[in-house]
Amino acid sequence: QVQLVESGGGWVQAGGSLRLSCAASGSISSFNVMGWYRQAPGKQRELVARISKAGSTTYADSVKDRFTITRDNAKNTVYLQMNSLKVEDTAVYYCAANYNYYGGVDYWGKGTLVTVSS
């Protein structure tokens, strides 16, 4: 069983930046995909960004060119650098881990709240 613990959330004004971290209790090198999802109040959880073991990345259109996902297998940590934040980025952000690239999420973190104010 792997535990994922997110940190780095908080309050920021629109246009600001935050960096989220996801620390795993075990090795993340066994996961083909690590990702970040978010869920805003009253909305469904959505994919924000994902990164494969080989380092290829995928982003939601709404965050392209503003967010960057990276993974450090040596530190068992995944990061989400969020720049030029908008009010609509306000959500709980969840870390996720997949064993299979095209499969569902095998592990979820408990989430960290990001609040962007105007």
C-alpha cells in the first residue's frame, strides 16, 4: 500500500504562483503514470496534468503553458508548479498514481486546497 501526501496548497491572489508537492510513502518508480487532478465545488474531479515514467507529459487545455508537472523518482515526489493562477483554478488538488498508463488511478492522495482570489 502506497500513501500519497500532498502539500503546498494555500491562498494566493490571481496572477500568483504555487508549487504543490506529492510525497509517496514508497517508490514511485513502479508507477507508469503520476498525475494531478482537481475538484472545484459543485464540479466533477478533472485531470490537470500527468507525467509518465519516461517523462512525457499531458495537460488539460485550461492549464497548458501555466502549469508544469515534474517527478523526482529519487525523492519519490511529484510536483505541480502553478503560475499565472486564475480564480477558476480554485479547487482541491489531488495526487494520483497509476500502475498502467491507460488504466484507472490506483492510489489517491487526500488532497490539498488551492484558493485563488481576485
